[in-house]
Amino acid sequence: MSLLATVKTETGKVELHYEDGSFTTRGVIRGLDAELLTGRRSYVCTILITAERALWWHELAEREGHVYQSFPQPEAATSERTKP
């Protein structure tokens, strides 16, 4: 999995990842320990997102965060693929 970018949000840092043609965002959620109902625990949350939403996150990182890799380019459609 490759890390494309990070952005610090009101709820914490969000990472944008890309692997095998899929984009995900990953961040840490803090909440009450469900078993003990006391204290706070941290959970990593990974969310599958569309390419359009991933591009939005990447552009946000360019303005307000850190970009580690350029946004992956979709495969160019060849004329062979578009022929009936």
C-alpha cells in the first residue's frame, strides 16, 4: 500500500493510500473503551473511497497538508479497447 498524502483535520490526521487500483483514507478515531466503559482507546479506521473523492483529498493535501507521491493516472483508453 502506498501513502500518497496526509492532511491534518479537526479530528486528526487523515492519510490517503492507493493499492491495486483502490483508494482508501485512514485515520485514528479516539473513543471510550467499549468493554470497560472507562478510559479512551484509539482505533484505526480505513475507508474505501472513489477515485474522485481521492483526488479531492490529494488536492486538499497539496494546499493544506503533505504530498508524498503524485496522484496515480488512470490507464489511458486505447483505440483497441474502444472498438466494438
